[in-house]
Amino acid sequence: MTNDQKGRRQTDARARYRKMADEVELGTITRSHLQVLAKDLPQTGLVNSTEALLLVTLVHSAPAKQFEPGGMPIVFKSNATLAFEIRKSPNHTGALLSRLFDAGLVAMRDSGNYKRFARRDEAGNLASVSGIDLRVLVARYEELNALVALARSERNAKEAAWSEYRGAVRQLHLVLSGAEDLAGRILASLKSRFDTILANASKRSPATRIEQATRLCRWLAERAYGLRKGRKEAPVLSKIMSTITENRDHIQTTNLNHSVSRSEDKRRPAHAGQVDLNGASFARWAWDERGGDTKSSPKAPAEPARPMQIKTLTAACPALAMWLGTVPTSWPALIDKYPLLCSLVGISPDARDLAARVLGQRGAAMAAALIIERREAGEIKSAGGFMRALIDRASTGDLHLEKSIYARAKFG
């Protein structure tokens, strides 16, 4: 035996809406207020355009004086009549009324046979009514009107954010289109991040996501522009080195006035100070330029008088931020990323650990940052060979890593 429920389905929400309609006081909200509200409700997502059309028709069907104190704005039209006015079928109209009831926009007062009518007593006052009660819409007017205002505010914020996002995208596109002079790895990384932003931001995205995408586009554009500007600066060697050719021997000096002593005892051969930095040849030279024994005891690197600041390193090695995705703000933060940097650039775990022992943790992290910058600039090919060469020079006390970084930060 089945117990099929007959009649309109009753829920706690529907009972609450009917009680809300019975307790409301009329007189402050007019029919015109409700008509405007009903037209704007689709902006909140509570109803669609068809449901809003039916609600506007119901509000218009109730006399304006019924919204005054002592009135009872109840609509007695049948589903067939309402269906004709909104150009829908009666069954569809009945389903729309049920959805409005569930949304708390109307309250249904049903008679035994679901007819809609009003009974009056001998004095002419309403004794009982059966119809579509609009008083719940009056009771919820302030709440619903606030939802409409919030929806409009969010739409305006999203439109403004989308406009700024499109401008940031155009700016980044122009910067990347003229960034062919950047190293291939940096340019590919920038374009990859740009594609990720475009894939995750759309006009239907929340305003917060669009704003985040805008900030990322602007950051990438600034990074790309800064790297391009750094690549266009004159190299260090053109500012601090001069080469004089005399009897096929090159005399090298760091004097900015280009004054070179002619004394034979101060001259150095052409290969002095000009070392192949690409691997083993540099490692062999780093032990002792004068033919010293490579098995001599290693010397600990000298501690600088003033420790280098992390911002000096990041200024000298802008490619570090591109590889890490962020700019390190402290030495502990960079040291934590040291194993990752070595893995990315291709330095073996053995060379990584040896560098940490010989150079110290901070010195090893500085060396890794310098290797990344020089590799992006195309100055070295083997990161592992260059790291071992630095270790060899540090073992003999001939490594001046911080001087190299200061020079790079100063001259680009």
C-alpha cells in the first residue's frame, strides 16, 4: 500500500514564509517599489527572467490600495489566466509559481479544491482568502533590495577589474613581443606563465581572480622590461678593462684612466687573468697559476669585512627571481632554495655538497645565483664545471666571489 501525498508539498521553509506574510505590517512599501524589485531580481540569480516576468505580473495584478495599511495584497487569478498573460502553458505557469514559493517571493494559500477566491462576512470584511499572497515580498523587501545592490556592486567591480586586466594583458603582450633579445629559457618561462594566466582568467571569473591575474601580468611585464633593460647595458669588461697591444703581447689593467706601466716586471702574459670559465680548464688554472701543486691543503675562504646584503645579490642576479618565481628577501630563504637551484641548473649533488662544505652555506648559495645569472647571459655552458672551478679557487684562497657580485651589481 502506497501513501501518495496529495496536494501541495509542505516544507519548513514554506511554512516560515507564510508566517512571515501574516506578521508583516503594510504601508511603507508601495506596489511601485515591488514592481522595480521584481524586475531587478534576475541580477541576484534567485530567479530567471521568466520567473521574474510572472512575479511582475502578480504584483501588477494586485490593486495598489491593497499595499496600504489594512490591505491584503493577494492575487486570485487562475493559472490559466496568468499563463495567458505571460504567454506560457498553465502547467508551466504552475511550476513557476512553485519555484517562486520555494524562493520565498510569494506564499500560496490554497483552498480545498485549489480554487482562488475570497470569502466575506456579513459586514463585508474578508473572512478567508485563497490565493497568491504577496505580503511575503513586502516583508523581505529590504533583504532582497540589498541583494540587488550587492549584485550590481559586484558586477561593476568585475567590469572594472576586467578592463584593467585586458590593459595589463595588452601591455605584457607588447613587452614579450619585443623581448627576443632575452635568453631563451627566460623568454620561454615568461610566455609559459602568460599562457597560464590567460587559461585561468575569463570574463566569468570572480573579480578577485581577475584582479590577481592583473597583478601577475603587471609583475611579469615589469620583470621582462627590467631584464631587457639589463641586457642592453654595457658589459662590465668594457668599463673596467683595457687591452693594449704591444709586440703581440696583451697588457691588461683595471685602471679606469687606462694608464699602464711600461715596466717589464709589471707586465703579464696575454693569458693572465683571462681564463676559460667553461669547465675543467678553469678548474686546473684555479689551483695555482704559477704551477702550484694541486694536492696542497685547501685554504678557508676569507670572511668579508662587511657581509653582503641579499638585495645586492638579487640586483646583480635578476635571473634568480625568474628561476625561483619570487625574489628572496633573506639569506636563510636563499639557502633553503640552494638544493633546488642546483637541481634546476644541473649541478650534481656531489658538487653541491662539496661547495657547501668549502664555501659555506651562504657562499654556495651565492655561487649558485651567480652561475644562474651567467648561464642566462650565455657566458658559461657547464654549470657543474663552473661550480667545481669555484671550489678549486676557494681551496687555494684565490676566490673573490663577493667582488664579482659587487661588480655585476654595479655595472650590470
